[in-house]
Amino acid sequence: ILLNCMGNDRNEYIKQQVQVKNPYLDTMEEDILYHFSLSTKTHNLPEMFGDIKFVCVGGSANRMKAFAQFIHQELTLPGNPDEIRDICEGTDRYCMYKVGPVLSISHGMGVPSISIMLHELIKLLHHAQCRDVILFRLGTSGGVGLAPGTVVITDKAVDYSFLPQFEQVVLGKVITRSTELDEGVASELLQYSSELQNFPTVIGNTLCTHDFYEGQGRLDGALCSFSHEEKLEYLRKAYDAGVRNIEMESTVFAAMCRVCGLKAAVICVALLNRFEGDQITSPHDVLVEYQQRPQVLVSHFIKKRLGLL
Ligand code: R2B
Ligand code: URA
């Protein structure tokens, strides 16, 4: 019985760890996380990152720095938030800030950019022996039948045919991975959004595309190979499949986190209603306020989890 218990405990313990799914990694003497400008030989990753519990990623470097400063204030941590240092200052590919148990990282635009970052992030969390980590993508998106400013918590991240899957070409063949996200975290986020004032939030599917213009059915790119009617028909089909917003990273984010046993959620604000147009016409200050909304919601979640609320 005792052995059995220990076995179960051990399984539980391992399950909570960040799992890399690559047998070659353990045979490497050094692992250079090139795009972070970090390495297992030159940096003590367990010491630097071992206490991380929440990882927040988003496209823009400035926005993720602002988020780090914001969460620093929200958690009332000591020190000056203006003096926060970019851990990846040795490279300008991505930026990274650590604030207590929270890591804030930028990922650039699109699937290839975020997937490079996620490979190195998941290895970093593994090398650092982090446990019980939740990942959040905080982003912007185009709303599908939603008022600008609405926050969308992703139920399923779907591809161009509205299926919850991510296709990747590996050695010349397409492999398909599931993009199921953590249901518990999503419903907890929705619950917390109702505790915030003037905070329109919905849960819905998120369409992930490989382009901002033609790929999202926009009529205002340098190329346009379809009509206004065809655009509306595609958006209507998306809406009927439960899609409420469109962005460019959610499927690979969901797929990679799932394979590695990481709980993950996607929270994006809609900057416009795509049934009404393609250009983002809101004034700068309005857009800045919209982009703070996912940050406010995730900060609320983190404070709840840390017992600060
Ligand atoms: C949302 O906004 C960016 C495009 O403007 C892209 O990274 C995304 O997913
Ligand atoms: N990001 C996108 O990918 N699409 C939009 O319409 C707005 C932001």
C-alpha cells in the first residue's frame, strides 16, 4: 500500500512538472535558448525562474513591459516598477520580465514567432523545475459580431475550417495536434470578469489565421481575391461555428501547452467588429484602454489565486 501511495504521489508530482516531449533534450550537456539569450550553462535557471507560477505572453514588447509594471503594482511588491529589467536584454527578438511569481514575455506576431518563443519558454520552465504553472495569452483580436472593447475568453482555438486543431509540417508531412484549452481556467476567468465593473466579456471560439489581411477576410490589404459578399459569408459561417474573434497565435499556443501538460488560457480584446469593417479606426487612447482589459482580468485571476482578494 505504501509503495502504491508513493507511486501515485510521484505520478502526481511529475504531472505537475512542465514536461518537454523530446527524449534528446536530456542527453544535451548544454541547452542554449538562443532567442532568449539564456543558457543552462551560463544561467542558473532553477534559481532565476523556479518560483514562476503564472506566465503571461502577448505580442507587443511594450505592452508586456507595461503589464509587468502593472502586475508589480497590483501585487504591491517592493521595489520600483520603473526599474524593471528585461531578462532577454541580450537579444531584441523577445522581451521578458519577472515580477514575483509572474513572468511576462512578448512573442511577436503570428504562429511562427510565438512557436519559437514557446519552444524556448517550455524548455526554460522545464530546466527551472517549475511546477503548477498556468500560461495566459493576453492579446488583441478582431471581433466577430461583438462591440469593440469586448473581452473574449477562448473556449476552443480553431483553424481556418473552424476545427480545434493545429496543423504543422514536420519532415514534409502534416501532423495535427488538438488545441483544447483548460476549461476550468476559462470558466474561472469568466466568473471573475463578472466581478469587474464595465467589463463586457464573452466566452467563445477563437479563429487563428496565418495572415492579418486576406487570411482574415479583409478587403483592405495590398491584395484581395474575393468579394465583399464572400467575406461576409465566411464571417457568418465562422459566427455559426461559435467563433467570436480572430487572431494569429491561439492554435499553436493551445496545442504546445497541451502536449507539455501546461494549463493555458487565451484572453483577447476585440478592437473592432469585423461585420462592420476592416480598418481599426478607434483613437489611440481608446485602443490603449481596450488592450489593458485582458491585463486587468488576468491580474484579478492571479490575485485571487494568490489569496490577495
Ligand atoms: C493580434 O494582433 C496582431 C495583429 O495585429 C496579431 O499578433 C494578433 O494575434
Ligand atoms: N488582431 C488581429 O489578428 N486581427 C484583428 O482584426 C485585430 C487584431
